[in-house]
Amino acid sequence: MASPEPMLEWTEDLSVGVDSIDEDHQAFFRVEPMLEEILASSDSARSMLIESVLNILEEYVEGHFLREQQALAAIDFPGLAVHIKAHDKFAEKVRAIIKDYRQGNLAVVESLGPLISDWITNHIKTMDRQYLGLLTNENVDKRPLVCLLDDPEDDLEF
């Protein structure tokens, strides 16, 4: 029997040099170990814990993508449309897995952690590297994600 793939982890070489974006990225890497720990437990509150992680993930997907897209729009980043498409495609996959889980396909949640870690690593190394040096701590909204999501004036229209 083949051993499972090791979990991907945040490393400094994944930094984009913007504290709030790096913190968001690091949060994505925490999802897989949280899910693994919950799935391995026999805790009677297991389904509630999984649901909590899914809620956190939904907030991070929506909030982080909004933070990054607003910052890229503000600097007229030429690859913004492609970046948004990549975000949307990933968000769609995550939403589909969460929907399947909530409709009773409990096993599907096992694929979520590795999907997130793998996607975020590849996304940072390819797409996010393109804005290195263009986004800075000064031109990215530092507010907590929940504040970004709650601000109707910050909605992007593309």
C-alpha cells in the first residue's frame, strides 16, 4: 500500500512580500491539517467541527480573493482578468465539494485539504509571483477578511 502524500506546508519561499496576503495564504495551509485531525477523530462533534472548517474556508476563499483582486485592480495589474478566472475556477471547485458534503456525500471532504494545499502552492508559485514588487504592505487592504466581506462599498465589478 502506498503511503499518503505528505501535507504541503507554508515555506518562506512562498512569500509575496505583503504581510496580509502572506497571512491569508498561510491560513489556507492550516485547513488541511485541521481537516485531517478532525477526520481522524471519533469526536461526537465531528460534523460540527467539519462544518466550522468549511465556514472558515468559505470566508477565506471569498475574502482573500477579494483582498488580492482589489489590490491588483488598484494598481491596474495587466493580468487581473486571468487572475480572477483562476480564483473563480478554484472557488467553484471548493463550493462544489462543500455542496456535495452538505448534501450527504461525507467522504468528499477528504479531498478538500490536499486540493487546497496543492492549488494554493501552485497558484502562489505561478500567478502570484507575477505581482511581486508591485503589491506592497502600503497598497493592500490590511483589514481582517470579515471586514472586507462586510463592506458593500468595496464590491468589485468586472
